[in-house]
Amino acid sequence: MEVKIIKGRKKINKFLVRWPIRFVTLVFVFYAVFTLNGICAKINEKKKHLNYLNSEIIIQKNKNEELKKISRASNEENKEYFIKLARNLGFSKQNEKIFANISGN
């Protein structure tokens, strides 16, 4: 009985092992790139939202300062403030006539 050694078999095994590993690696790289891209988009969205919230905080702090100033003001200064606020809301004094320029000039 003779034993035959096939030399080409090792090359076939290397070929069959290398390509699936390369394919899996390539798939993983593409998955990682797309996942990181999505994460970067979410980070940018959250940064924009954070900037918006910071601007809202600044606006609210300014309003709080104005209200603190009003609470510390004298009665005469408060009276002027409330008159100004009422005029901005469209109120007028009793028996006062308001004229509106409807021509646009």
C-alpha cells in the first residue's frame, strides 16, 4: 500500500482560511466606520442643542437681573416700569387717545 502526499492541499487550506478572515475584517471595518459616523452626527446635534441651551441660560440670567433690579427699585421707578410695560402690552391711561399711523410712513 502506497501513501500519496498531496502538496497542493496546504495552499487550498490557506486560501480557504485567509479570505473569510479578510472578509470578516472588511465587514467589521465598514461597520465601525458607519457606526462612528452616526455617533459623530449625534455628538454634533447634541453640541448644537447645548449651545442653544447656553444661550437660553444667558437670556434668562439677563431677565433675572432685570427683575432683581426692579425689586430693589423705589416705588417711583417701579411705577415708571409698569407704565412702560403696560404701554408695550397695548394699554392706555384713562381718557387717553392713541393715534396710529396706518399709512406706514
